[in-house]
Amino acid sequence: MFYLAKKNLKINKLLCISAIILGLSLNPKSFSSTYKKKIDNSLIANDSKSFITKAIEKAGPAVVTIDTQRLVKSNVLRNSKILIDPYFDRFFGLTIPYEPQERIEQGQGSGVIIDNGIVLTNAHVVNQSEKLIVGLQDGRKFSGKVLGLDMLTDLAVIKLEGKGPWPKASLGNSDDINVGDWAIAVGNPYGLENTVTLGIISNLNRNVSQLGIYDKKIDLIQTDAAINPGNSGGPLLNSKGEVIGINTLIRSGPGAGLSFAIPINKVKAIVNELLVNGKVIHPMIGISLINETSLETNNIKVKVGYVVPKSPAAKSGILVNDIILKVEKKYIYKSSDVVDAINQNGINKFADILIKRNNKVINIKVKPIDIRVLSKNK
């Protein structure tokens, strides 16, 4: 009897619970809106999307593939067996006949749309290209026209030829980033759309001349997010999906795995010059600089390593091994300080440079000129 009573009690409990569930399903009003809201909030809190996915959803549609075509001319030997020996003309005093040959060279890179049909990319991606085809994530393709490029900063601006609407990436503030922040590199290597790599900001204001790279004038962001071949010109994003840099180069060989991007705040200034003037003015005085650390004081001295002949520096009397203490009102602690001060001074205006030479402090006035003029004077 006790067993049957206990069994009946369990059955009654099950029937009671079933009745409550059935009642809730038949009468939705009995299921309070407050409880529903708690469940909805719980589902939102357990959103499975990572910050990377959200960042790519925000900026990804504005990342483009840039296909380029350039005409390459070369001289080839005429089809004659006797003329295949390169020493033929030396022995017989004859000139080997060549005939010009032309071929179409194709290339590919990445870019990002930042405004109404305005695309940012690297200068080396589009340099000397005669035809540009820009492909969007949604499958649309448009011809592109280079509005301006600057090889020293490796930046170029392209205008899409066609009608929008265009997706647009949000630009961040590269002055707000810190070493250790997340970095997301996006590009279309080999035409593979929205290839994403993740890393951190490894260093800020990196002077890549330390790596033997002398053709970049701007200090770069260093990241360990892989920038693959074809990613050049694509954006470097922060965790919010904002563009904080334009991917520009990787280090190959010894030290491979180092990737670099142009800080977006520098990009904004350069793009403005390119859109207004079609070129960028780079004030130069014609010196190379060396950061020399003193073992006694552990301070860095910025020394002149080379003076370009006929340059403003040479004409003003700056010599190799001079130590630069101050440019205008800015004290010098590293070589990039000199570059920044000369840039701020501009061209056609004298800059006061305080140097130390053989324990003597000397003030020298130098008028910077544009680097294009400097290269012509060599």
C-alpha cells in the first residue's frame, strides 16, 4: 500500500507540472514579459560573434581588390644563331642588333574605400599602371583612375569611375593606439576576398631604416599580424573595425614575420595633399642621421652620417659627425625628431639648427627644399 501511495504521488506531481506547462503554452499572457526580457537579454549576452567577426562585418565590404596592367618594354636579340654570343661584338667590333619587344605585365593588390568612390592603396601597387580594375566584395567591378601617388610614403589615391552607392570604412585615430592593442590585417591576396589575419601592435613609430629599408620616409606601425603578398594597400583595423593604418610592407628573409603599416593620421594628411595638389612636398636638407648611444650617460646622440653634395645642409656648413641638439624650438632625442621638425618647418623658410661640433655649440640656418629638387641637384 505504501508503495502504491508513493507511486500515485509521483504521478500527481507529473500531471501538475504538465498542466502548468500546457497552461503556459495555451495562455501566453501568463508567461510574464519581464521573464521574456530576461531570456532575450541572456541570448544577447551569449552572442557567439567575436570582436574580429564584428570588425570584419563593419569594414570588410569596403576592402577591394586592385588588378593592374602595365606595359613593359624590353630589347631582345634578333633571331639569329650567330648573335647569341654576348661577346660577338667585342671580338668583331660589331654592334649586336636588338629589336624592341612589348609585353603586358599584370599585378594585384588591395585597397580600402574611405569616401565616396575614393580608394586608398600603396603607390607600389599602382605605379606606372595603365589600366586599373577595382573589384568590390559584392562582385561589382569598376575602372579606377589614379588621382595622385607618393612613392616616399608608398600611398596612392584612386577614384572609382562609376556610380555608387559605395561601402565606406571608418577611419580611426592612430595616435590613440598602444603597443599590445589588437591588430587585424585585411586584404585580398591572390584575389582571395577578405583574407584576415590577427595580431597585436608590436611597436609604434618604427624607423624601418634599422632594417635596411631606406625608401620609406614615414615612421611605421609594426605588427605581428601577417601581411601576405597581395595584402599591400589593405587596411589595418583596431578591435572596433576602424582603420588605423594602411598595410605597406613585410620583412622577408632574416627577421621574417615583421609587418608594417602607415599610421592612418599620417595617411589623412598625405591624402589631403594628393587630392589638392596631386603630389606631396617632402622638405629635406640633405643629410643622413645616426642614432648613437653613449655608454657613459646612456643617452642617444643624433649625429650626421652623410651630407649630400650641393644640398642645403652642405651649403649651410653642416658637416659629418655634427651632433644635432635642436631644430627650431624642438629638442632632438632621436633622428625622427629631426625629420618631424624639418617637415613642420616646410620649404622656402629657414630653420634654425643647433649643433655641437668639437665641444662647440653652433647655430646654423638652413632652408629646406623639396626632395625632388634635391635629387635633381645631385
